[in-house]
Amino acid sequence: METASFRIMLDTFWVLLTGFLVFFMNLGFAMVESGLCRVKNTVNILAKNFIVFAVSSLAYYLLGFGLMYGNGGGLLGLQGLLAVSGADNSPATGEAYRGAYAALSWTGVPLWAKFFFQLVFCGTAATIVSGAVAERIKFVTFIVFSFLICTILYPVTGHWIWGGGWLAGLGMFDFAGSTVVHSVGGWAALAGILLLGPRLGKYKPDGVPKPIYGHNLSLATLGVFVLWFGWFGFNPGSTMAVNAPAIAHIAVTTNMAAAAATATATLTAWLLLGKPDLSMILNGALAGLVAVTAGCAYVSIPAALATGAVAGGLVVFAVLAFDRLKLDDPVGALSVHLVNGVFGTLAVGLFADKRVAVAIGTDSPGLRDGLFAGGGLAQLGAQALGVVSVAAFTLGLGLLAWFLLKLVLGLRVSRSEELTGLDLGEHGMEAYSGFQTFTNM
């Protein structure tokens, strides 16, 4: 077998294997969200987390992939729209890719491997919204919004950063998606929360938030383990090639950020709440993973530890702040994905180190040293511009989309349905039929 063909075979195996791991994260999201919410809404949550990937697959195939990676201008992809069709111009001979998706020409794997790996990331962004709007959103409305985020919201901003768009041209870097995936999902979720309002009973008459406890923290904990495991596909897989030094380095930066964040979230919750709250500990790990996602290929191991340590404390303060602002987020999705997606993107401007990137083979034209690596404010400025631009577009268009859905379909289930539970009202079944459950103890 020729060396070039063998290399493409290995790269393709790696890209698909890590894509499968990212797909497996859908199980983690389903377990976390259902575990942190009430028993009466379990079927609804599982149904949302299951159908969202099917919807994402259809939407991204039909339009999203072309808008995101198709050749075009700085704002949108203009070629390869309305389904990936046409020949796969990535032959197993090492020959350069020549097709409508030049932004992905840097990896030599077949086009369909590229498509699948990008698809599972799109599905992750859509899934983030589910937890934030849980326990009161209409099932049909969630399905339609999921289609919209995968055809418009996610692909457009993704083109700006990953598809060769204007932010990439200005030197913004987001290796595996702190902004492209996580904060986009977070901004879209925030728009939904603003128009939905809080769950019934979440706030007392004087406005003080009332805890609404999840029904199965064992399930939530297993879900976070699944997500932590899946992140070893999410970040190292974004090399989209078997680059041994890069894969090893990224796996360690990813893990150490999660570990540091778990520790600081535990400590912060213990100090602020008087007890080491398990839900805060779990979200701490996720916050560290989200935060290091943008810079995992550009920072040293100590910088990854610092990123995670800040993220773990930040997520606890964010959960408490959103509660005080009456932004009811049942699973802490805003605190994990939005707040730490933003922080992680900015952290590239603080900790990026070209020496690390050169050593592991992830250096890119335009990447500059971060502020704490002696590079000044240039990289931080590019990252901040990306954060603000993506926020303005995604939140603005997200609010419009949710508002139009409110007019056409309605956003929220009825009061009686919310009190009884969405399982019976929306699906006509119970998750634990025949079991005696105690939800008010």
C-alpha cells in the first residue's frame, strides 16, 4: 500500500472514530438533563435529546453544511448548498481536495468523513438549547427551533470562524468550538429563556429563587462521565488527522482543565453554599471542558490548568447570578456553555503560545502569542471581536426566531400541563410507570 493512501486511511479512521465519540455525547446530554430535572418531565427530555440529532442531521445535510463550509464570501458559503451532492474529490491517493468546500481542504480525508465530523458538532450546539428550556417548552416548537439553529444560526457564524469567513481573516482562533459550538448554543438558549420565562414555582412571591431539585443525580453523574469521555473525541478529533504530538497534547490539556475546574467548582460551592453541591461539581467539570475547547491546541498544560481553575469558579458564580436575574435554566446550560464558551474563547487571547503550537504541529498563519505569553493585546482583541460579533448575531436572530415561533406555534405548554408534567401532556406516557415516585420530599 502506498504511504499516502495508508496515511489517508489512518486519518479517516481517526476522524470517524472521534466523530462517533462526539455522537455518543448525545447520551451524556440526555442523562444530565433528565437527571437534573423532575421525574414528571423525563420522557419529554429524553424525546427532545433523541430527536434533536435526527433533526440536526437532516438540517445540516440539506443546507447547514453548505452555508458553513461552501466556497463563498466572508459572511456565507455560497457553493455546495441544498445538500452535499456531487463527487467526493478527496481520493485516497494523497491528492489535494478540489471541490466546493475549500475551507476543509487542509485535511485529506474523504468529504463524507469531513461532513460527518462537522455534523456531530452541529448536533451538539442544538442539544445545548434543550436543557436551558426544559420543563416548559412545547415539543413541536423545540423541534422547529432545532431545525433553524442547524440551518442558519450555527452555520453562518461557523462560516465566519471555521469556513474561511471574515473572523478567520482577522485572526480569531477557536480550535474545537468554545464559541462556534458552545456559546452559539448558549446564546440561542438565552434567547429562548428570555421569551419563555421561568418555570412555575421557581420564584417565590418576593422574587427569591426556590430550588427545584433533579430527580436522579446518579443519572446526571453518569451523563457527565459520558460527556467527559466524549470530549476526548471532541477536542483531539478536531485535528482531523493522525498528528500524534497534537492528539496527545490536546487530550492532556482537555483532561487537566476538567480536573482543575472540578476542584475549584467544588471549593467555590463549598464556600458559598456551605456544602459541596453535587450539581455544581458536575457543572464544574463541564465548564472546564467547554473553556479549554478553544485553546486546547495552542496552550501549555499549566495554561490549561489555569483556564480550568477559573472556569470552575466562574460556573458557580454564574449559576447563582442567573438565578438572581430570574433566568431560569434547569441544568445550568448558560453557565456552562455560554459563560465559559465566552471565557474560553477569550482565554486563547490570554494563554496562546506559538511555541506550543509549533512543537505539536497546530500552528496556523495569523496565530499570535497571548497576553500572558508576551504577545500583547492583539490576539485578545481578535478573540473579543469574535465573541461580540457572534453574540450580536446569534442572540438577535435567536430572539427573532423564538418570537416568530411564539406567534405561530406558541412556546410554552399550558399551566395545567406544566403542573401535571410534560410526559403525560405531550407524550401520554410516564418514564417510570408503575413505580411510586416522591417528588416533593
